Amino acid sequence: MLVSATEMLNKARDGHYAVGQFNINNLEWTKAILQTAQEMNSPVILGVSAGAGKYMTGYKTVSAMVQSMIEDLKITVPVALHLDHGTYEDAQACIAAGFSSIMFDGSHYAIEENIAKTTELVALAHSKGISIEAEVGSIGGEEDGVIGAGEIADPAECKKIADLGIDFLAAGIGNIHGKYPANWKGLDFEALDKIHQATNGIPLVLHGGTGIPADMIKKAISLGVSKINVNTECQLAFAEATRKYVEAGKDLEGKGFDPRKLLAPGVEAIKATVKEKMELFGSVNKA
Ligand SMILES: [Zn+2]
């Protein structure tokens, strides 16, 4: 069932595990993630970036697809449909389209502007029972053409944003989107601990979950991270499986060109990735 992400993340914080946010790109992605969540009896967050929303023709299409799929597949685990890194306008459009959760990324604004816009969106989201994530300190790497420098968030600024009544907070701690470079210094746990201490137990969000070693993920969870975003890893798994299928010439055998056959190995690869992450994050059987 479609729910806001607040309750599932508060439970994750109290139970010392994390819920995965897996970004969706199309029907196959959505189906693979929902079926795996049901199979694992795990809560799940479907992330939609503005670019992916546009690709799927708009937020209304995404919302209708997800809500119908939950019904048709008889998905009973808690599912949140969440806008990932939204602008002020995206956030309003997703609230209107029936999303159950939004992220307003005002990290590139000066802190006062971030506070003003976040305050307004908290009131709007909460008036409709929708959860809201905000961000302090931009996450490194590239997301939809926006390059973040990988800042370490200031705990005092994190407190200011957390105090606005947001439901969970994304704070930069050296994490980046996409693949991590070979010379990456790792997560800054000292910064994470300070942010956790300063923000009164609000569930924290770790963006850029692809390629962070398992021991760092576990340590981050122990220091207050309750939501971990995974995007690139599913894309890499899908691409690799699809490439193998084509390289093996399977699309040329019989009806191997049928999209339902051509896309099947990629879908299985997404399922395996999501399953592995749910096990690592500890969300299995927490629905
Ligand atoms: Zn992100």
C-alpha cells in the first residue's frame, strides 16, 4: 500500500536498520522493485528524480502507474512514492500528482532561502499527510546534470533545517552520486555523529549508496542513517545483464527479440540487487 515514508523511517531508526530508496525509470524497474519488496516483506521507497519523471512523461503518469501496480500486484508491504532532489516547483507538482513523499533539495541556496522554501513545503506536504525530506550540504557527483561538490554539512545548519518539522534529513558526509572514484576518502563518520547529535534523532538519509562498502553502510546505520538511496547500482546491473543477453546472440534466437524476453535478464538483475541491499540494510521482514 502507498504510504508516507515517515512511519517506516521512524521504525527503522528505532529498530537500527535502514529502508532502501530505489529509483525507478520505467514499468520494468517499478515492477522489479515492488515484487522484491513484497517477496522480502520489506518496506520500500520508490525514488523518482525530475529527469526520470520527465522521461516517464510526467509525475501524473508515474503516480498512476505506481498506485495501479500496487493494486494489481497485490503489494501489501508499505511503499512510499518519493520525489528525489526536487525543486520547489517539482515538489508542488508531485504533491498535486499524488506522491506520498517528497524531497526538496534547497542545498544550493543560501541557508536562509533553503529555510524559507523548506518551511513553506513542510506546511503544504503535511497538510496532505505527505512526508518531506530536505538537504543540507550538497551531495557530490552528478545527478540530472547538477554537479555537487561533496560537501560536509554543517551540524548547526542541519539543526536549523531539522527544526522546521521535516520528516528526514539528507546531509552531505562525503558521499557522492554515481560511481565512487578510486581515491575516495570514505564517509566522514565524525561529521555524521555530530549531525546526529545536533538533530534530535531525526532519521538521516544517505544518498549515493552505490559502491559504499558494507562495513561503512552498517556504521552509518548505527549513527542514525535510516534511509539509503540506491540508483546507479540497479542501472549497472540492468545494463550488464542486458549486454550479456545481446552479446550471447539471444535476441537473434527464436523470439528472443520480444521485449518481454529481451528485458527479462535486466529485470532479474535489478531484483537481485534490491534483494542484496535490503539484506544489507536490515529491512527484510520489517514490513
Ligand atoms: Zn541524491
